[in-house]
Amino acid sequence: MLRRILSLIIKEFLTLWKDPKSRFVIIAPPLIQLVLFANAATFDVNHVALGLWVEDSAHPARELVSRFEGSTAFDVVAHFDNPGDVERALSAQRVKAILHLGQTFSADVLAGRPAKVQLLLDGRRSNTALIVQNYAATILESFQRQRSIRPEAGLQLETRAWFNPNYDSQWFILPGLTVLLTAVATILITALSVARERELGTFEQLLVTPLRPMEILLGKAIPPTCIGFVEANVIATIAVVFYGVPFIGNILLFHVAVAAFAVSTIGIGMVISSIARTQQQAILGVFIFLAPAIVLSGFATPIANMPQWSQELTRINPIAYMIRLTRGIFLQDVSWSLAWDQLWPMLVIGIVTQAYSTWLFARKLQ
């Protein structure tokens, strides 16, 4: 019995190793995902994009600003002189935090009065906002200790988290989950469609029908698009009704975003479906794509803290664009002009992937 089992084990290993596709699946995906996860999946917060709104040019104010400029936790990327520019920068996510020193800051410090320091934060990523607040508090504490400022006349840090004033993590997580669950459904359903036809032996029959490749593509793409719309709306409704996540954006913009996202994810699913010959291969292809795509989406870890090469990879990841846009629609009431920066890359990804899958279908007809 042991000899028979051993023979079967050896046979399975030889089969896996001799098949090029199986050999690739065993070696390549784990190594690729190890590199991505080890570098991109980081919860560290560093090099935070900081804006300065300083209305005081005296020495104490300049000294405090220099401490923020010299900190490795912050990168000063902008200076502001009016509230309008501050609002636009936070809305467009050009900065994660803004340090505001009023006109009387230095005078209050020199006179021994409590001096106010305001920190405006982007609360859409609640955990990052809390960490940034702690970084700022540490710098202020060091400034106060070095200048021997009495506790009763110390610096008063006033923080205001825009779009999420209570740092509620569900406001941050659930809009992202809406995107992830919709992506899983649309990509998986699409990827299994042609592979299922091949396993059932009906794919060849489909190819000899009068249907052209584009018509086959549309027939396969429309059902998962409808399912994606229903799923996105159901999840969004549950998040708002049962978990109290605010939805202050434009409902039409949300549906336009879902449509653009569906175009991109279904294109990716179609490519996987066109390459895979069995449903098992299709499911494996979905896993190989989704695992890195979720890590590189900014759902759990900030994209800005990833290595530069990882940030470049997010440019071809539709999930990353949709998560930014969905959080903006839920919490910010993002404008159409700002939303367009996230919409057009998803459309381009969808057009390219669906054109490629159409080409693959056309080759099978020849």
C-alpha cells in the first residue's frame, strides 16, 4: 500500500513539474506576492504630505515650522495664505495635513500665554489621521520642552479631521469594501464565463454561430455589469442604513463611477477568461490578480507610503482609482471635475483589456 501511495505521490509531482503552466503557478505567484506584500503592505506612516498656513513671521513661529520641515515624518509640499486654497488642497488629496499658525502665535509664546496651533487633517483615512496627529503632538511637546514653556502656558493643539470628524474606522472601511466586493463579483463571474463554456464543450459551438467576437464579448460582459451594479448598490445601502456611514455625494456620479469600474474589471475578467481553459485555471487567475491588486489599492495601507515602484503599479490598478473615488463620494461630495481624474484611467484600462480580449476571441475564430 505504501509503495502504491508513494508511486502516486511521485506521479503527481512529476505531472506538476512537467506542465509549464503548473510550474509557473507554483513558482512565480508566491515570489511576486512576497515581494509586493513585503514592500507595499506597510502600516507605517512617513513622509506625510504637509501644507503650511502660517500667518506669523516672528521667530517662535519660524522655529516651530522648521521642526516640522526637518522631521522625517513630514514632507512640506505646499504653502497657503487663505482658507479657499486649504479647502481645495484637502479635497483633492494633495496634502494629508495642514499646520495653521495664527497671527498671534509668537506673541502668545513670548508673553507666556497659551498659544494655539491648529492641525487640519484628511479624515477619510482615519488611522493615518490619528498617527499624523500623534506625530504633530510629539513635535509640539519637544518645542515646548526646549523653550521651557510652563505647562499652564503651553501650546494648545487643536485638530480638525475633515470628512470624518470622529475618526470612525467604519467610514473608512465600508466604502472600500463596497469596491472590493464588487470587484470580486464582476471579475470572478466574467473569468468563469468562457472557461465554463470550454469545460461543457459549448465554446466551439459558440464560435461557429453567426456571432462576431464583439457580440460575444458584449453578451458575456452585460450580465456581470448588471450584477456589479446591484451588488454595489446593495452594499452601499447597507453601509449607510445599518452602519451609519454618511453618503453626501452625488448618486448619479456614484453610478457613473460603478459603470466605469465595471468596464475595467470586466475587461480584466475577460482577459483571464480568454486565456484560461478550465474553471480551475480561471479561479486561479482571478486570485493571482486580486491578491496584489487589493494590496496595491490603498484599501488598508496608504499608497503614498509604498515604495515608488509600487506606487507606479497602482496606476494600472482600477481598484485603487475606485476606492479613492468612492470614499470621496461617500464622505466628501467630490465634484465631477475631481472625479474625472479617477474615472478616465478606469475607462482606459477597460478599453485596453476588452480590446485585447476581443483580439484573443478573434484569433480563436481563425
